[in-house]
Amino acid sequence: MNTKSTKNSSLVVLPYDQTWPKLAAEPVYAGDRAAVLGQVTLAEGAWLGNQSVLRADGHYIRVGRNFHLGSRGTVHIVDDIYPAIIGHDVSAGENAVIHACEIGDECIIGHGATVLDGSALASGTVLAPASVVYPRSGLEGGWLYSGCPAKPVRPLAPGELESEHARIRTALSAANQPGSKRQQTGAGTSVAGEPFIGCTADISGMICAEPDVSIWYGCHFDAVYNKIMIGTRTNIQDNTTVVCSERDVVIGEDVTIGHNVSLTDCTIGANSLIGISASVARDTVVENDVLLAAGAQTEPGQLLESGWLWAGQPARRITPLNQAKRTMMAQIIPIYCLYTRHFKQSQKAFGKSGAVRA
């Protein structure tokens, strides 16, 4: 099909650096502000929940037949290092993240589960909700895995894989009925500065952004009662939620907030990285120069001291940051500034609504 038009009025389709997604057919369902962006090849039978995101900028995403992705699920890559490759008949739940990895046929990624860079899940793998597959892991098919990091629990029973696919897809359909749409940016919202805001994000309240800030697709910002303040060059990646109900949320400069992160009434210091699917609890203070690992969870009022890798549920100091980790964290900043320039151009060229429609 011509990817520069789509009959599905809910679906956002945009190019990256003049490369359009390749859709073999219209998705059988695309929820409110689902987005397919850049170097994505999507086979027939796709089912995409509300504000789900497939974003391929620095590398490609290739998705097989009958892929189901729940609301605010995210599929992404690692610049020019790892693509994301997804086989046929894969089901991924709400808030799931498939990041720069390879997923075999008929795999199940549970609600809120995360698969990280360079990992490979063999066909028929089931990942339990909220589990995290650490980078460069290999998971054998025919097993249920759970935990952070994900570990084998037991082999699947006969017929269990098929019944679990049916269960998760039924749950996804029930959660995406008409009337489940979120309010998009509108009245009562004030944005100071000129951040890039992905066209499927929803923003409410007062946002104060320094230059070169980016707020990516599917993000949810709730600053009705206080402010969200964001420092220069900071990127807040797809489907992250930031809520300030009792105090301001302050995020320093040169910070990366990964995909599907949750931040509540907290402070994030400069030159820090909050990993994919991490949760930062109310009144947490993350000092400058901190790496919080993917899937980690802080406790209310916790202080994360500078110069350390923190991980776990609850988060604990693991090891001092070395130069390699600091270099990795610093390299993300210019890459996201580049991504921002290209998607700003796309949204300007094809409308801030982001939808490219027939």
C-alpha cells in the first residue's frame, strides 16, 4: 500500500529522514493515536492499541503477520547498533516494550514486560507481566519466564500457548473499546519554551522547557496542579508518564528518560539516565550523574546518590559508574537531538496532528 495515505483515521504514519513505513495492509485495528514511524515494515493483520508506538529512526523495525500490541506499548531500536525484529503471531500487552531485540514467532510479551537490547526470544516464549529481559539474553522457547531479570519458571503445558494468546488478545480488545480515548493537549495547557512534542503525546498544565528538549510519542504529562520543568537537551521517550500532583517535577539538563517510564513528584539531576520501564516514586531525588537501570523501582522519598548505577525493586546501589557507562549516557543526547530535528520536519510537513490520511 502507499504508506503516505491510510484509510484508518486513528493511525499516525510519519517518515523519518524521508523514509516512510511500509505497511503490507491496513492494520485490522489502530486505536486512538497509534503511531508507526520511520523505517518500519509491518505485515498484514496488525492490531495496534491506543497510543502504541513503533518508531524506527536510527535502525529498522520488521514485524511479521498478526502482531498485537497493547495500549501504550512501544517498539524501538538502538540507533545504528540493533534493529527490532518481530516474528509472526506475536502478542504484546499494554505498556510492553520491545527494544532493539529479536522476538520469535508466537511469543507472548506480558503487560508491562520489557525486552532489552540485543536479546533473542525463541519462538513460543511466554514472558510474564512486568518482567524484564536483560540486554543480550537468550530465552529458550516453550517456557514461561518471569522476574527482573526474567528467569525460567516452568515449561508450558500443552495448549497453554494458544490459550494465553487468546486471553491476552481478548483483554487488549476489551481495553480499547470506543470511549477509551485520552484527552490530547488543549485548553488549560501552557508550554514555556519550544520543545519538540510528539503529536500523539497528551500534555496538561504548565510545562517549562529549556532549548532542545524532546517529549516523544504517546507521553502523558499531568501538570495541572504544579509544573514540570525540563533542562536543556533532555529527551523524554515514548509512552513515559510524568505526574506532579503535590509538587513540581524537576528534570535537569542532558538527561535521558527512557520509554514507558513513570515519574511522580520527583527530581532528576543533570547527566542522568532513567532506564526503560523504570518507576520513580513520589519525593524521590535522583542526584546528578546517576544511572537507574531498566525496570528499577524507587521507594517514596528515596535519595539516589551521584556516581552510581542503581537497580532492583526497590532500587539499590550496584556499582560506581565507570567511563564506559558515562560515555554511553552522554552519546544518547546528540542522537536524540538528531532524531528530534527529523521528526520536527515530518510533523511540520504533514501536519501537527501527525496523521497522514487519505
